[in-house]
Amino acid sequence: MNIRQHYPNQCIFNAFTAAVVEACDGLDGVTDGVISNFAACKFDPKTMVGTRVNCSGTELTIIEADAEIVAATWQGPRTQNGDFVWWGIQPGTPFSGLSNTVCTNVTDCKPVPFSIPPDWISRWCIGDASANLTALTVDEFVHVFDECKAKYEQIIGTNDIDLTPFARAGGKMISWHGMADELIFPLGNGDYYQRVLDRDPNAKDYFRFFYAPGVEHCGGGAGYAPSSPFQAVVDWTEKGIIPETLAASGPSGNRDLCLYPLVAVYKGGDTRDASSYECQKDFNVK
């Protein structure tokens, strides 16, 4: 938003979220307000340009800059040359976490970022609490990102894929991540788990990861959050019950979360009942 000097009203962001959910919700075979089949979701934000949106009684028209900001937020940060820096939020995720704005009227809006990232960047990465982060260019942001990672990774890094000591100690670990997390991007967690598996194909014997479609940061949202993940760890450790799925519940019923990279495919019956789904490698099961 700073690069474009354009700060959309949250009602504009909400319109994009509603549109992508409407377009992609049913791609998993069930209409429940949750996007699960992201691979098939090809929604283009530019199709919303020209759409009229009611914002607190005032009609606004979505413009190209709105669509560009939405596309960039979903994509995640890139260098000036378009090279990958990090992931973005998944389509259907609220924008109010990292793309928050407040407005004195429907068209006079300013950014109100989540407080932790700017504090971290200014105080710890740059070393100047008064640093003007809005003035950073893309190249400067990437430089700070890389420099800060190099500076602190040895101290607080959590992406070591060698879990051999943990495994040898008999440890068991379950990790899950809401796909609609608006603060910590879920694809980063999935990438980490995949790299653990690439290093140790037997890592599932002590470490298991589950995605929770439609669940926001630590819970909430239209999706299905795990009901008792800690108990699953206890049962795995003490009783040898291997967690192939995690029982989960949400506004639209119950759903078992599938072990990554499997997905919950509807096989028929009550869409609110977990027994109506089975874990498959993708949604293209005939």
C-alpha cells in the first residue's frame, strides 16, 4: 500500500474476500464458507475492478490499485525483479491483520499495521525505534529482511530441519496451522514441514503437521479448528496412538484434519459430519 500510496477501506478488502470465497468455496465439493481447494482457485482480483461496494451507506467503486494491492498481498513480498521473499496470506483470509486501515470517512484512510512487525524491524533490525519504515523502498526492505535474518537466525531461528536430537530423545510433536491465518502465513509452515520430510522421510514417526482450512490466527473463522491437539500428542506419546487425523470443529460442523499433504475429500452424506469425508492426496478423486 505504501508503494502505491493507496490505502483501501476495509469494506473494499471485505468485498474481495467475499468474492473469492464465493468463487472458490465449492471447489472442494462442499459449500461451507471455507476455501479448501486452493490449487483449483484461480480467482483474479482484476475481475473486481469497476464493482460497486456499499461502505457504511456510501458506494465506492473498486479501482485497479485496489486489485493490485489484493493480488500483492495474496502473493507475498517480492524483490524489485520479482524474486520470492516470503509468502502472502491465502485467498479468503481477512486483510485486517497485516493490511489494516482506518478511515476518518469512507475515502480518507490510513494504514494501521499490526504492531509487532514494525517494532521488530525498527528496534531490532534497523536499531532505530524512530525509523520511518514507510519510506523504505522494495530493495531496502529486502536488504533489511535478509540482514535481520542473518543477524538473529542463530539466536531465535525456528527453521532448523534437523530434528535428530528430538527424535532420538523419543519426542513426539504435532503442529497445525489455520489456512486463514492473517498474521503468520501458513505456507511457510507447510514449507518447513516439507523440508523436514525431505531431509528425513521417516519424520512422520515423530513429527506430524496438519492444515486447518478456514481457521484464522490461533482459531476463529469459518473453518474447522482442532478440538484436542494436546491430547493427541499425549495419546501418541503414552499410548502409541498415531494421529492420522485431528478431530476438528467449526461453525459448519465437524471435520477431521488430514495429515499433510493429504486433504479432506467429501465422499457423500451429511456435509456437517466428519464421517462424510476421507483423506486423499488431492480433490480430483473420482
